[in-house]
Amino acid sequence: MSKPKTIQTSGVLFSYWEHGPADGTPVLLLHGFPYAANTWDGVVAELQPNKRKLRLFVLSMRGYGETTVLQENLLSGQEAALAHDVLAFADALQLQRFFIVGHDWGARAGFDVSALTPERVIGHLGLSSPYVMYDGRDLPPKQVQSYWYQCYFQTAQGEKALRTNAMALCDQIWRAWSPGWKFSRREFTETAAYWRNPQFATVVLDSYRHRWGNSLGKPAYAALQDQMDVRPKAKISVPTLFGFGTDDHCVLPEASEEQKKYFSGWYERVPIKGAGHSVPQEDPGSVAKLFDRLWKRSR
């Protein structure tokens, strides 16, 4: 990628790349953990934004690349912070309505923004991480086993491993989550460069600790977090496609089988045969085709 652009909101300096014409339809591409903005390189190429008149924004999420949280009282990885970032970024660029293509953390943020502000989201393509897992029931033992890293991050030993040896830890995660993906050393090291952000480990640890009740979250995001934590979960009216790899060893394919009931608008769940967890990198062509399907449905 070329040198990124930057834009500042009240609490975060965002780093991002822009592709396509200035008058194109806005599309926000949001990556997950432990990936980075270059997750979308293949997808951007497949989408041909100039030909389709798409204005693509590839965002480095908080804690990655050069994106920096500017205030200590906002330094959090909780889900409300990620959703807030999406809306703050869109506001800073004066994007009233936009598509979201989100993977992993990015998918979760996309679902939350769709639920909170459906009037702003034209359509959402969520990948790998569903809105509601197992219909809200306790996770089955097989899924708990796949989530070993989340348990590890609750501990001092897991924190030390992430802070001091993220490359070795995340290399193992990539291999475990996508066993059929033969990624190159160059692809991995280019991604790892985004994890040199001094806030990377803090954001990641807080994200998973907040998810399991071991971080209180920041007061600045409390009201938004309360909206997101309502039970039953708010139904989503935004047109939504959910794509998942049939060989995903992180979020197991069966985790999303029962989530259709949480969508009041158009929703489809689509398997991507042979892909693991990192669908955008493993099969960018299929992701581009899914977006085309969503785009046509939402126009």
C-alpha cells in the first residue's frame, strides 16, 4: 500500500487508504484481529472501484498501523469503542450513508453500527464473526476450545506473550484458524508491521477482557455499550450478507446457523468453501462477488 491518509476526530487519529472516485458510493472496509488493513488488498483489486464507481475506505482499526487513540480515557478495545470509531470516522469525512464490509472485529462493528444507526448503513457484508453466536446460548466445548486465545488473554502470561512476542503468537493463530491457507512469509511480516503500534496489545487485551467481563470499559463509551448490550439483541433491518469459511477453526461454521431470526431486513448466510477464518485474504474473489450481490440488492 501507498502512504496512508489521516483524519482526526475528537479522540482518535485515523489512518486509512482511499480508492476510487470521490463521487463514488462510500464503502468502509474494516479488518479484524490479528490482521490489518492489508487484509483487503486482494478484495480492493477484485472490486475495481473506478469501474464500479465505488469510493473505498480501508481503515486501520484502533491500535493498528498509525491509528492512534489520543486520550487515555478513550483507550479501550471494547465493542462500543469500535462502533463509535466507525461512526466518528464517517462523520469526519461527511459520509452520510455507506456500505460496510467487515471481517472479524470489523464484522462485529458493522453489525453494531447497523443496529444502532440503520439509516446510515446502505448494506453490510459481515465476514467470519456473526452478530449472535449459537442463538445466544453458552458456547459448546468445541467452540470454547477454539477460543483458547481469548482465555489466554485474561491471564498475565497471555498479556506478556502478546506484548513481547506477538509475531510468534499470531503466526500460530493464523495457522490454526486457517489450516488450508498457505500464506507467504512476506504476507505475514507485512501484516505484523501494523502490530508495532504502541497501543496494539492494550487494545487487543482490553477487547477480549471486556468481552468476558474482566474489563470495566471506559465511561465515555458506557451509554453506547449499554445500548449494544440490551437483551434480547436489537434486530437489524439493514440488508445483510454473512459470509463464512467452511474450514474456519476460530469461529466454527455452526456458530452462525441460527442468527437469521435477528434480522428483520434481507439476510443471507453464504458458505465460502474451503476458506478458513481469514476469508478476505484466502478468497478475495468470493468476497468481491458477495459484495456485488449485496450492492445489487441494496440499490
